[in-house]
Amino acid sequence: MDQILEFLVDVPLAQASFRALADALGVSTFALVYHFGNREQLDQEILGVVRDRQVLMLGGIKPGNLSAEDLVEAGVLAWQESLSRRGLLAGRLSFEAGVTERLRYPAGDGILAAAHSDWVRALFDWAIEHGATEESAESEAELLVAVLSGLRYRLHLYGPDAVPITRVETAFRRFVELVTHPEPAIAH
């Protein structure tokens, strides 16, 4: 799988045919078909690796063991890890595949949707543990993941220098502030 991911550094997922992969890896297409079955199964294997890497970044974000400052630091560290060559590749593949995954799994139960949910759930749990209501925790967790997704998209459009780490830190700090010091609801 590492060789396939290395091949995908320079090739969009949509262009990664069995023939192109076999040629790049120095194996027969039969070997790939035997191992993966078909293109959809190959894509699922690739996306599984991408999800696993995204979930690994969550390792430091677990409810019960993080103060507000620890959460910010863990979030910044996860972002920095995503800037590695493999992290950037995983991010690009998740964007590429995310579009087609939605077509394959209209109910939103694909691999990348699950990775998104894992991030939202980790932040939701942290918020609940730090006194947020369920409604507020869900809203703020979804908002932070959306902001991070937007920053990641910008990163892939314009390169790593387009997203200073301070923006990621600010996003996490705002999340922490909104969770730990919620503003009173505006009366209608």
C-alpha cells in the first residue's frame, strides 16, 4: 500500500488505473486484480489508509485528559503532522475521494464521512466534558471541523504557506472559548 500511496503523490486518484499502477509498481495487472478485486475495492483500501492516518492525528485529542491549553496544543500538533508529505497526500486524496464517495454512499456512511464524524465526536466529547450543552457542543464541534476543512482546502489550493499555523491555533482557541465561556442566547 505504501508503494501505491507513493505513486499517488503525483497522480490524481481518478487516473490511478490498474494498468498505470501495475506499470509504476512493476507488477502485473493480474496481481493487482487478484489482491484488490476491482477498482472500487482498491479505492476503499486507499481511503481506509487515509482515514487511519486522520484518526491517528486524533490520538492526542481525547476527552478526560486534556485541559483547554492541551487541546489547542494537540490540535496544532495534529495540523503540523498533516503538513508532512504523507499528510498532504492523505489530505489531497480525501478531497479527491470525498466527492466521489458522496455519490457512492448518498446516506453519508462512507469511509471519509466516518473520519469527519470521528473528529466531530472527539471535539463534541471534549466540549461536553468541559461543561457545554449537547446542542452547543455539537454546533461548536461541527463549526471547528468545518473551519479546519476550509483551511485544509486552502492549503491544497495554494500550498502550506497559505495557512499560517496561527490560524489553526486561533480556530482551536475560539472553539475552547465558545465552549468554556458561552455567550448568553439572544432573546427573540
